[in-house]
Amino acid sequence: MANKITVNKVVSLSYTLRDDDGELIDQSEDGSPLLYLHGARNIVPGLEEQLEGVAEGESIKAIVPPEKGYGPRIGEAHEVPRRLFPSDAELAAGMQVVAHDDQGRQIPFFITAISDDTITVDPNHPLAGETLHFEVTVESLRDATEEEIGHGHPHGPDGHHHH
Ligand code: ZN
């Protein structure tokens, strides 16, 4: 029986991701597939759902609407004074930052532009509101270890490494 994707499998994928216009947004590097733990929400829910039951070696196309991808757009980008950030903070466009409100709740946002005096921040993930068009090949598949299941993510081929 073919080895198929189910909960607690570590899956190795090569993929391309395009937007509605067919523009390439992201892809796995040659020889360096994406590793994820199935059922642990390591990848967007819409892609994870469509990979359920897919066999090793198989390729699929998956179209994922925003609600099952990076969410609908919420709010708008706006500029804030740079002095609100620590002066030694290393900031870059594309970076995700977490602020805290006065109740200590976490508010994630993304930096989209930086000037000398201002930082443009956006509450939306860069892919929020986008329908995601994936082409995915399941390169390999194995059972997760107890440790990986406990951590909720796969460990690399060289053993345990964390970013
Ligand atoms: Zn770990």
C-alpha cells in the first residue's frame, strides 16, 4: 500500500506558489524541500487539508482561498514615527514584529517600508487577501518521532535543530 499523508507524518514537499495572475510568489529551493509535520498547522490550513491522503511521489494543484490561507485583509497600512522603535532594533521591510497593547495582548504586524523618520506598518500578512495557487510534489514521507510530535514540528535530517 502506498505511503500516504496522515496526521503525524513528516512530509517533505517541493512546491511553487503563485497568485491569481500566475505570478510566482514563492518556491522551494532545488534539493531543499520544505519539511512539515502534518496535522500540526505548520502550513496554511487550506493546503494542509488538500494534502491529506496524498501519496508519496504524487503531485497536486491546490487552490487555497484567503480564509484558509493568510486570512482576509484587516485594516490598512500606516506610518508610525521611527522613535517608537528601539534605536538599536534591526528593522527591515518584510519583517514581522509583535507589539503589545496596554492589556499585554500580542498584536502582530508587518513592516512594509522604512524611511529615516517613519516606519510603515501593516496589520496584514503580505499574502492576506490572496488566493494561493500551489503546485506541490510530495518528495518523501515518514512517521514523526515522539519528540517531533511533542514539539509540533519536524526536526531536520541532521537531528534536532531549532531556529
Ligand atoms: Zn523541536
